[in-house]
Amino acid sequence: MLQLFLRVNITGFMEETCYLTDGCGCMVAIGSPLKILLKDKPVKFAENLKPEDSDQCFSGLPEQEKYCIKLALMILKSLISKNKKCFQG
């Protein structure tokens, strides 16, 4: 399980990204680079992110765990979708 939290400024850029996980090693391995990848990027960047775009960030993740990248991006996009009005600058 992964929970994401975003702080978006009035211009639509993600100033801060935080995450919580249940301790699954895979999600910890994804949460940290995802946090770095999103910092100071526009929300639009996150909306258009695809797993293959972020492969470089998550190199070293075992092949059988790569589905977690898709899951993390689904969680991110769901968060953005649910809060779209708040993120429009």
C-alpha cells in the first residue's frame, strides 16, 4: 500500500511530495525516487507520467516487482484527478 501527499503551489507546481507505505520493500523503493522525480514539476508532468518514462528512476527493481510502478502511478493520477480543482493555478 502507498499513500501519496502533494503540496502544490498556486502556479500548479508540486513543491513537496510525501508518501507513506505499509513497509513493503518494493513500495519504499518506489516512493523515494518518485518523491524526487515529482519535486518542483508541474502537476501536468505527473498526469502524463508513464511507467516506461520512469524506468530510469526505478532501475534495480526486480522485474517481478515492476507492476508496483504502475500501481504507484495509478495512485498518483487518482490523487490528482480527485483534487484537480485544487491543483489548477
